[in-house]
Amino acid sequence: MDEMGVRCSFPVAVRRLSTLGRHLSGHFPAMASENPNFTISPSPTAGTYGSAASVFACIAQAPEDPILGVTVAYNKDQSPVKVNLGVGAYRTEEGKPLVLNVVRKAEQLLVNDPSRVKEYLPITGLADFNKLSAKLIFGADSPAIQENRVATVQCLSGTGSLRVGGEFLARHYHERTIYIPQPTWGNHPKIFTLSGLSVKYYRYYDSETRGLNLQGLLEDLSSASPGAIVLLHACAHNPTGVDPTLEQWEHIRQLIRSKSLLPFFDSAYQGFASGSLDADARSVRMFVADGGECLTAQSYAKNMGLYGERVGALSIVCRSSDVAVRVESQLKLVIRPMYSNPPIHGASIVATILKDSEKFKEWTIELKSMADRIISMRKQLFDALRERGTPGDWSHIIKQIGMFTFTGLNSEQVAFMTKEYHIYMTSDGRISMAGLSSRTVPHLADAIHAAVTRSN
Amino acid sequence: MASSTMLSAGLASPAALRENTKKLGAAAGRRVGEFFLNGKCSGRVKMAVAVNVSRFEDVTLAPPDPILGVSEAFKADTSDVKLNLGVGAYRTEELQPYVLNVVKKAEKLMLERGENKEYLPIEGLAAFNKVTAELLFGADNPVIQLGRVATVQSLSGTGSLRLAAAFIQRYFPEAKVLLSSPTWGNHKNIFNDARVPWSEYRYYDPRTVGLDFEGMLEDIKAAQDGSFVLLHGCAHNPTGIDPTPEQWEKIADVIEEKNHIPFFDVAYQGFASGSLDVDASSVRTFVARGLELFVAQSYSKNLGLYAERIGAINVVCSFPDDATRVKSQLKRLARPMYSNPPVHGARIVANVVGDPTLFGEWKQEMELMAGRTKNVRQRLFENLSEKDESGKDWSFILKQIGMFSYTGLNKAQSENMTNKWHVYMTKDGRISLAGLSLSKCEYLADAIIDSFYNVS
């Protein structure tokens, strides 16, 4: 039974009768008209219609995905002043998507290399890519890597890495509950539920301070059953942009380790949050340094701008190399019946860049300039609201980190901004700073001001 | 390590915990482990992890994939005469992987255009979905013109099958899938992981090394009404034995009678006979009868795009409104699996299949590939007939179609092929002719004859 309440145990009897009717008379049987979906649809290809009632009659229309649906709505809008602050995809100051120069260079090399082939990758993906990805997140000198305790598999960006990790845990881990922060990325609960885990929430965001509710977080994780899985955003929390400080991370780490909870990091913004790859990996590295186990889902969608190529990796840091070998073998059993082996193009681009020191350096420079532009948008928006005297404390705009700002606007205010100002954003008040430019900041500030000051 | 010291201070040693695990069984052992974590010991642990045992200690080493594992074993073999007839990947006469010229042209075009790497919609690239449905059903097919087909770009054949399986599990929870005996090894894994029950219908007749047509019809008839019947559109894998057009009509009759839902796996369109239209005729026959059906499509072999993971799931519905709703639900299942599909392979297909010149060139390259495979069949047949003095009829090799041949060798005989002759193949007696060159046919014939007659 799915949440829409639809269960298609289709009335086979209706179909049988309708088939019988067809055999007898060659016309549409009377029963069929009782099907609310029934319409006379002439079939030019056959004298008689196969079966007047469809097996799909009871399938309901699924709602548009709340995040990706924002772009769908934006595309439909004809207004010249529309702004898309929905999905987290970077835009230049000119409002255009960006393909990094270093990515174009890497692609040139790959496409023009006559020795390249398109043979199936191993189930676990491109070996080079896996090694380089583990080094990127854990640090090249990480003892876990040097001791061969990390099982890394290439997956389909962050989503795929989380899904494969979730499925693995549901099969092989004794605790089937995962704690995820309140709020979190909209797709997280669906991924883990479909993986076979049961989802619980821990307090995270404090709407009064617009910061971290550390007390609530620690309380909720303390009362979690020992061994339960805990999802942590490595940096640039989505949707709030509120990250723990290093001190707070240490608190969290101690609690997690003392309760033997299993950390599962979602790292989708390494390098994008602060501009520094190493700084943005500190939370993950802190946990690995204490010798304990964890999972990490990595995505290159944002930090290398490889969104549509679906490149990412799942790493499981284990206690011993022996366990890592066995874990990897079981990850293959999850992957093979899902999509057999991962796509080669994006992973090859990543490997080409990470393994070459020149290209790596170029990448870090381009990455930093993306992060810097976002930070400057934050400042501009904050200043614009201050200029307008918009009521309220808007300092969270410059305190929050990463691509998103949790404005604190409610769904009514959001709906108003969409309707009157053609601002497209998710109804939870999240805006993608990456979608802003100096040109559009004033318009957004006007919209926020109007939404906040209008009488109800 | 700090934790070892902690352990010697009174916690159970990892060895003792492992002992308990073995004695009491894994689950009980874990409970023992948990006791030690929850008891007095956890109070002492602030900085380090409680015990030195991995929480994945009980994870067993999975066996290598029966098909993909063959290539791994082949790589490890140092013999000069080794031959890889395992996975179905096309090789040239020189036994080299082959990237189609049209694919290289398309990639160069894409590079010149400098397209962006934005997320595709969840259902994939629109241009790809359009040409893919047209390729399969025929551009002028009424089902396309009436909007009755839901097409969703997926991760090649495997991904398409898995998405459909997830859909079946959710919306047809009482339904079973009927699989041919034998079938592609991964089919069962896919439906198992999707939690869709399956059973088998007779297919291969070892006495004739041909189709057990009566058995097939009987078993399909005996299944519960409304079952999904998995059919290989052409070039049955692993046997290479396809029904004749007359037999397809009779299969359709039984399916209609039982209100079953046909579910085609089309991984070799164009590769079986060399003609795209001929190879799609089974699917088109069923569609012309007005049946609702599923088709999983792959471009791995016919466009040589193996590692790009490009394919589609198509659902032919009775009404366009149903197709819209079905598509929306497929999207809902894809989002928590990988969010949206990879763009690169989709663009290649859209460029090749959507451009008349490149499409024409593609057809020629495909005829060459299918032609080479047919020539190799002929040569192998000739060699076997010459060398086999017993007068056994090897003509089944000529009658079989596509990339594979079911030799009729059993497991022990197949192992002999590998161990004695360094011929790598799957244990069910399947060889990939795409991995065979004319010059190696004689050697292979010797190996087959030796294994068939001298090993039981």
C-alpha cells in the first residue's frame, strides 16, 4: 500500500469479462463503461480493442517532486523577471549554468583519446576514481586508507551512494533505524525507506535562533537505540545552511561513539561550503581519526559541476581490511541487480582531474571562485534587506553556509513571492544562493520585504 | 591504539566476542556484544570506540558474479591461448573492443557544441525518450502518435528492468513474473531484490537444443491470471533460440487469454538479425494486438555504449492518460534510487538515432557487427562438423541467433573448457560469439569436442 492509498490489485474479473465480451460480440462490452477511466479510444491498428479496461486504470498521478518541480513551474512562467532559486545548481553572475574549464579540458582529452573504449566498468566502478575519491574526502594520509580499511564503490552521485549504502545496511547491519536531522534534504527519507530502513528524526534546526539546536540534537541521539545509524551532513547542511562548529562536532562525535551509533555522512558540498576542500572535510576526518567505522556518500554534482553525469562514491570505513574486502563484495550484490555497473563518463572526468596536479590546482581555484561568489551573494542580500529596513534579524543569511539559505519565510509568504514576484523556491523557505546574481538580488529583496510586511 | 588499552581494562576481548558470536550464532553474538556496550563498559569510553570488533564482522564474502566474474578470471589467466567468451560484449576480428564510428562522431559534435551538464529531468532526456520509443515501436506507430507510451530513460537494460520491477512490486503486489528457463542470470536477482515473486516457464529443450514450445505455452497457461511474462524480444539470452513469428502469435494468444502482461527485454535490437525493424517485430506484433505491455530497452550492445548505462523502460498503455500517470509513478521510484539518469549516453543516442545521416551509418555498422557474428557461427559450425566424427548434428549453432550460443555443455564440461583449454565462458554452457574470431574457431571446436565427449 503506498502513501497515495493506491493499491492496484486490478480487478482481473473485469478484464476477463471484457475479453469474453470482445470474443462474443467484437464490440466493447457494457462492463467497460463502469470503469471511470474508460473512453472510447479507436484502435486503428486492430479490429477489436485488446482489453477495454486498462491494468493501469487505478494508477494515480504522482505529485511533481517538490524540489525538481520548482524548476518545472519556473520553466512554465513567461515573466521576464522570474528567478529560479529552487534546485541547488550553480549559476554564474549572468545566471547561466557553468561547466568548469578544467572539466572541459578533461573531456577534450577523453573524447580525443583514440585508445579509450566503452567497455563495462567493474560493478564497483572505475578503480582510479574510487581511490582518488577516498583520498579526497578522508585525506591522502588517512590511516584508514593506508591500512586498506576503506571499501569504496562508485555510485550515481549522492543519491545513488546513499541508496546503495542504505540497502547494504538494511541487509547486513543489525540496527535498521536511521536518524536523520529535522529538517533535511527532501529526498533523504524516501531513499532510506525504500532501502528498507526505518526513519526517525533528531532535532537539528532551531527556528528561533535560526541556528543549531545542539541540546535537542544531543538529547535525541542519546535516546537512540545503541548502534542506530545517524545521518550527518558533512558540511553546508541542506536546507538550513547551519553547520556545527568544530567544537560542537567534537561533542557530537563523543556522543555518537559512546552510544556506538553508526555515522553515515552525506558529503555533497566538499569545497563548496568554505572554498577549501580540507576544511569542508574536517567533520568526516574527525570521526575517521578516532579509529571508528562510518559510511560516507560523496557527490561531485556541485563541486565539479557534474550534475547530469551522476558521479559519486560510497565509502565504508571498516575496522579491518579483512572486513572491508567482505563489505565490498556484498556491495556488489546490491549494485548488480540495480543497474549492473556505473556510468563511465563522469567518473573518468573526475579521475583525470584528481590525478593530475595541474588540473587539481585549476579545479581548486575554480571551486573557490564559485564558493566566493555565493558568499558575496549572501552579503549583498543581507545588505539589501538592511537598506530596505525589512523587519527582522536577517543575519542568518550571512551566517549560514553553502548553497542554501533557510530564510525563515513560511509557505504562505513563499506562495506570495512566487505569485507576485515570480520568485521560484521550495515552500519550506529555502533559497539557492547559487541562483542569485547582483542583478536579481534587489528584486528578491523587494519580494522578501513585501512578503514580510504585507498585512494578513 | 587507545581502544586496545581500554579493552584490556576489563571489557571482553574481540576474540572472546567472536567466540561468543560463533557459539551463539551471529544475532545472539551481537546481542552479547551490545550487552558489553550498554553495560558498565560504555561508561568508561569517552574518547575511543567501545570495542575493537567491526560491526560488519559477520558480513560474509560474496561469491563473484557468475557472468562479470568470468572476465576477472580471464584477466588473471596468463596463458597465450586464452579466449574470453564470457560477457556479451562485441569484439572485432582482432578481438578488440569496438567503439562505433557514429558514436565517436556524436561525441565530437557534443564536445564542439559545448553543452552544459545540468541535471536531466527525472524521466531523462526528452529527445532521447522520443527517438528511443520510435526506434522500438516504429515512428509511425499509432501508440506513439496517440501518446499511449510512457518512456523513461533508465540505466541500460538492468536499470530499466529494476525500475519496472519496483513499479510492479508497488502497484501489482499480488502479481508474479514468469521467467524463461533458462534466462539471463541477473533477471532473478533483479526481481528478488525488488521483492517481486517469480516462477519459470519451460523454454530450452536440451534434447533438440531448441525451443520447448509446448512446454512454454503450457506453463504460461497454467500461471495465475494477470502474471507478467518476461519475454526476450530477440536473441534470447543465454540460448540464442527465438520463437518463430507464428510461434509469437500463439504466445500472444495465450497471454491474451490469461490477461497476462507481456514484459519484453530488448537488449539486442539490430544485433540479432542485423535489421532494427525485424528484431522489433515480436514487440510490434503484441502492440498491434492492442495489448498493454512493458519493454526494457538497452543500447549497450547495438550502439556499443556498454559503460554509459543507457536504456529505457517503456510502458504501452491503453489510454494516454494512463501513460501520463504511469510515467509519474516511475519517476517517483527513480528519484530515491538515483534522482535522474546520466546525460552523456542519452545525448549520444539522441544525436545518432535522431540524425538521418548518422542513423544510416549506424545501421551499416550494426549490419557489420551482426554479420561478423553470423560468419563466426558458420565457421564454428563447419569446424565442429568436420572434426566431430560421431556425426552429431551441430546445426543448432546456425539456428541460434544473436551474440550467444548455448552449446549444450554442462557445468563440468564448461569447467573443462576453462581449466584445460583456457576458454572462459559461463557455467551454463553459454558462449559469447561476439568474443570469438574466425581464426580461433578451430581451437574452440577442439575444446568443445573434447569437453563434450571426454567429460561428463
